[in-house]
Amino acid sequence: MSTATTTATTTAPRTLAGVLLARRGAVHLPAATTGPSLATAAGVALLEADLLDRGYLMAPALRAALTERSEAALTAAGSALLAEADQALGADRPHEPLFRDFPASTPRDTFAFYADRVLTLLFQHPEQPCVLCGTQGTVHAVSPCAHLVCRSCFDGADFSACPVCHRRIDADDPFLRPRRPRRLGALRRALPERLRVLQYGGDLAARDADAEREIGGLLARTGALSPQDADDLVALLGTRDRDGLSWLPERIPGRETKARVLAWLLADPAAYATTVPAAAARIDTATDVLRLLAVRSGGDPGLVDLPRFGAVPRPLRRALLGVLDGLAPDLAAQDMRRHRHAWLRVAERLHPFEHADRFPRAALAVAALRDTRLADGDALTATLRAAADAAPQVDATGTTVRVRGRAGRVEAALDAMDVPAAVALLAQRPGEFVRRLDHLLRLSGAAEADVVLSALETAVPQVSPAVLLSALGEIRSRPQAAATRVFFPKGGSAKTHLADDDRLPIDAGAGERAVAVLHGEVLRRAAEREAVEVAVVDAGLDGLIAPFTERTASRALVTLPRGSELPVPEGRTIRLFLHWTESERSGRTDLDLSTAMFDADWRRVGHCDYTALRFGDGAAVHSGDLTSAPAPDGASEFVDLDLDALADAGVRHLVALVFSFNDVPFEELDEAFAGLMLRDEPGDAGPVFDARAVEQRYDLTGRARTSVPLVIDVAGRTMRWLDVAKGVTGTCHSVARHGDGLAALAEGLTGMFASGARVGLGELAVWQAAARAATVLLRHADGSTTAYRRRAAETVAEFAARIGSPYADPADGAEPDAARLAYLLRGDVAVAEGGEVFALHPAALDAARVRLLSASDVVASLAPAAAPAAG
């Protein structure tokens, strides 16, 4: 069984203003040319009300700055700000469901409604009485589908599409009548959990300075960027100058990020005198060269989907050959063989044999890749053999160039169960060694385990944070027998595989020692960072997962790491939403918003989708199945969920998903996104799409035909973010067809995340706080705090283990607002100026006062002093 997560999208990337608004909560304005006036003060008040309707507040400094602007400047700034907010929320598109009076007008009997549609389709004829009600003169064709529709049986004020086929009809078709006004929503609706206070970021010079800070943070990441971060990086780089590179760090640890930045540098041939040497100085592997050329040609730096490689200008070609020539030929050749087909195409663009005299080692590596035939008396052969004589692991004495590769020897040692030999070879690449730690421990007896663990102590200081945390989660969860094993392979179109876990067990003692080494390394790295007196950690972070496989994460309003679990506030109902717009490429496309319900043992209880518009007497209600989404308005679907009613109906788990009914990939659509609202009023009150109530919005992307964004624990009132896509084949997708597979997928993923196989962001926050702070304040949901002070002779590991236990200490005046390090669910703590803060919802935190950390930054902060570049 497999699921896929993909990243390609047609959604427009954020503007620079949108990037800084999302990442820093900052609004930058041109310098004021006038003073305050009554007109601008009134305009600011209206803008503030509009922002509140979208879940945003204004900081006093922003309000004052806007008041200083002219009416024209205020109008321009306000319009741009609202447009950015609407795009982020999905409120920039019309949202009209099939049943405009949803949920009240959703049919209670889906089968009877379907039967009426079929009878109409099969037996209704022009100029004859309605086959359903017998009324004469009420049947007319609708455009463009030409189905015959009775105006008495089907209410044109409620339907927004053809009642028979549910295809959108022409806006001026007489069948459509003005919709009835919806009941007004409450004036004091609940504020969203994601509520954010927008800050005044300063003028346009301050904007460029903030952009440089954000670039610095992204370039410091050790792992691959998420698609949203990658898009933001492109927008931020637009503020940089290619002639002056003082902003560019000498070392960029993330390999894929490096490729993106260097490709941007080299996009302007006029700046080659500066950018080519700068790029060459930052490339240190053959795969770096390949990634760079892939991005330059419009491809993916992860080398998943290879592009048609474009021509390489001569100055750049010579510089890249020079880089390859500076590498050890055996290592370069092995790197090339990992992506052999891509390198065969790239070599045609670099022409290494034409420059063999100048770059003989580069030519030697390519000759090994190509299996080039050597012949005595040939000039190229003589050059290659001379280069091989100086490369101990390369043999060119025969008819081809042969490289004594390490990978084959590793596999041979593992096949022979020769653990010491495998360890000796793998230790040359610490990252690969730690990735294979589980395999090595499975093969080890007591003596071999000592060899593995000794090598582990040497290797862990050199590996990336992602590798370190992944190994820690995997090894510590091994004693918990799991029926299913979950894989998240690398790739822009990565598939999540579920398979039976038939691995041999690991010796308990060896596993505990390995966990101690890995955990100790996390604490050691954290302790190397700046010490602080007080740190604050929210207990509510326990449900969050430290980010992993970010290259496949969906672009989303709230950056929630895959696997994270959050509570659904009491008194709220959930409204899921879906919107899509067809393109010329996609043609008519039918997406379906669906939910699948299961009991505590993951047995099917029911579903709510286009085949069952209601479940459990209103526990779940669907807005109707629209089957087309022509531009410019597209189409929207909704599902209302009442968790209390679902629990009464025997539902324990609910899986939300989106199907492409006719199997059109999401990437072919002009636009597609989905999300959820948390509402505190009846379903028929207020607009169907309420921007203020939106808590999450994410893009539907790539070649996938399905999306499984989340699973809800109905009894526990929690939502777990999955962000995966189930693999499907054929067409006519529905919950009824894929229900068993959905159960296996959701059960496997929730079990894996609950097992500790992935390190939690909450526990990582506790470890970092314990390593850096003398006092850690654990903040509870009611706002109270429990203090823990590091005691004399208490190790960091012992201190970290005590945090959250009953063995607390007197606060002695320590307050959260004195903290210079904070890990929060919501940024409602006035942290000391200059402090570091992670907050899932930044709320009122000002990026000009504190350094805002993303979840990825929390992980990246564990990079070793000489951080290994992430592959």
C-alpha cells in the first residue's frame, strides 16, 4: 500500500509584502508625506474592522503609521493588505455551494434526491408536464448542459448549478434566481486560534533589512526547504544585489537550498564576473553541480523530476569543470553514479573531454561514469591514465576506468553479516552510518554492538539534526511492537509506504545505550548555544511533531508539522471546505470533499460525501456535489461536523479527504485548495465561508489525485495533521471504494506518530530549555506555570527528565516575561527583548523585538558547529 505527497502547484507565490506579513507579521509602508486627518483616521478604523473579520488585529504602532498616510496612500496600503490576507485565507475567491441554503437545504434522503435526478434525466421531455410533480409549463432546459429542469421541483434560489448533473450553469440562465439572504451571524463571533496582531515594520529600507534577516534564517537551515519556504526564498532574493554579495554566507548547509540560491545568482550573465567565482567557491560535491544545473534548467533540486538540461554558458562550464577537477576522482565518480542517467545528460553539456588537458580529474570521473573505452596511443587515454595514477581508488590500466566503490563493499559486508567491516566502511560517512543504525544493531551480537555503539559516539557529532532526531525516534520506539511500519521516502513526489513490520528485534540493552548516545548528543548541541536565565515552555506543545520530510509539505496558512495533534475547542463545530478552478489543460474536473467515519477499532461506521449528503441526523452535513468548476468563479464544497453528535453516532475516528473523481491531477487545475473553519454559531448563520473562522488553508498540489489532510479523534476532540495523499487508480473515486485503505492509512500513521517514532516538538523544546536555562517555567493551558530549577550536581539529562514531573521548585520570582527563550503554542507572553521564541500562533509577538523561530528553525538550531550539509 502506498500514499503520495507532491509539491508542484499552480498557485501564485506570495509577493514580498505577503512573505513578510506571513513570516514576521510585519507591514511596511512608504514614508509618510502628510500628517493625520479625520478622513484617514476614519479609514483606518474601517480597515481595522475589515482585518478583524479576517482574524487580524492592528498593533498601536501600525495604526498610528497608517493614520499618518494620505487618503490615497491609505487606500493603496489597505487594499494591498486585505488582498494579501484574503489570498492567505482563501477568501479571495467566491464560495457558493450547490445548495446555497446549506446546511438547511441539504436533502435528508440522498437516495431519493438521486432517484429524482435519474427520473428527470431518463423520462423528462420538452413541452411535457414534469415527471415528478405533473405541473405543466414549468420544465425548461438550462445552459450549457441542456438538461430539462422543473422550476417547481427544483428551487432556483437554492441551487447554484444544474439540479440534474450538478454542473455549473450560465450566470444569466433564468433558472437561477437571487439567493435568499442567510441569517446574520453574531457580531461577537469567537476569534480564531490563529489570531495575529500585525506590527508596523517600518519603511521600505526596513523592509529590505527584514528580507535579509529572513534570507539568513532560510540559508541557515540544514534540511530541504518546504515548498512554501522555497517560494518565499525566491521572493526574498528579489531584494538582493548580485554585484554585492556581503549578504551571502560562505557556507550554505542545505544542499537543495544552496542549489536554489546559486541558480538565482547565476541567472544574470551580466554579473558572472562576481557570481561565478562565488558559486564555484560554495560547491564541494559532484551532486552540488548536478543540483545547480537542474534548478537552472527549471527542475527540482531534490533531483526527483529531472528537466531537459539547458546549455551551460562557457564561463560557467569552465568553472564547474574546475570544481569537479578539484574533487577526488573516485568520490566524484561515485557521486555521479548515484544519479547516472542525469549525469550522462549533464556531461553532454559540460564537454569534459574537450577540456581534458585542463581538467583531467573531471574528465576521469566522467570517463568512469560513461565506461569510456581506453586505447593505447590515444591522447585522451593517456591523459586519463595519468590522472588515474595519482588517484589510489581509480584503475585505468585496462580498457575502461574502474573505481573501487565503497557502496558495494558495504552491501557485501551486510550480506555476510560482517558488522565490524560494515561499520568501518559506513563510519566514513557518518550520516549514512546513523541512518543504518537500526540495521546494524539488528545484526549485532553483544561484541558487535559494542563496535557499533563505539562508532556511533564518534559519528553523531557530525550528522545533521534531521538524521540525529530521526534515528533517536526510530531506535527508542523499537521496543513497542508495531504491526505496521511507515516509510516517508525522499522526493518531490514521495510516497508514504505502509508495510508489515517484520524486522528482527534489537537487543534491549544495546537499544537503550544507542538512545542514550543520541539523546545525549541532542542535549550537548543545545547546551552549546547561548545560556539564558529563564525559559518558558508550553505544555500544550506535546501534541506537535518536530518537522521532517519538509520538501513534501503542503503550502499552508499555518505551518503545522506533519503528524501534529491539536485540540478542538469546546463549543465549536468544524466546517471543512474545498475550492477549485478548472484550466484549459484540466478540462471539466470534479473534485469531491469527503469524510470517512470509523469506530475505535477502525471499522467503518459511515461516511459523508456526494453519495451520502447527511450522516447521523445532522452529525455531518455535505453542501452538495458540484461537478464542474469553470473559471473565473470555480466551485466550492463544504462539510459541517458536529463532534458531539458524531460521538453519539458511534464515531471515534473521522478522516477528511479530497478525491479527484475523474482522476485529474491537482497540478493541472488553475487553482485548488482546501481547509477548515472552527465555528461557534449555527450552520445556517453567517456566510458559508467565514474568513474569520478559517484556521487552516492548504494547497492541493502536484500529480496526486487525492489528499488526506487530517484525522479527527472525535472522543478526544483533537485533530491530527497528516498532509498525505492516498495512492489511487482508475476513476469514480469515493469513500465507499477506498474506505478500507483509508482506515489502514490513518491507523498506521496515527499509531506511528503516537509511538514516539518521531520526536515531538514539545519534548525537543524541553530538552533545549533544560540545556540552556537555569530555570524552566512550564506553562499550562490555564496560564499557570510550574517552575523547575536546575539543581546542584544535576545533569542536563536529569534536569530535562524532571521537567513536567511533580518534583518542581519554588519560582522565586521567575516570571515568563523575563524569559529570553520561549517555546509557545500561542505568542501571548511578553518575552524579554532580544529573546528567541517559537510560537505556533505568533499572536502579538513582534519580530522587531524578538527573534521568531519556526519549527524548522528549532530543529536547525541543533546543527553542529561545523554543520554537515544536508543531502
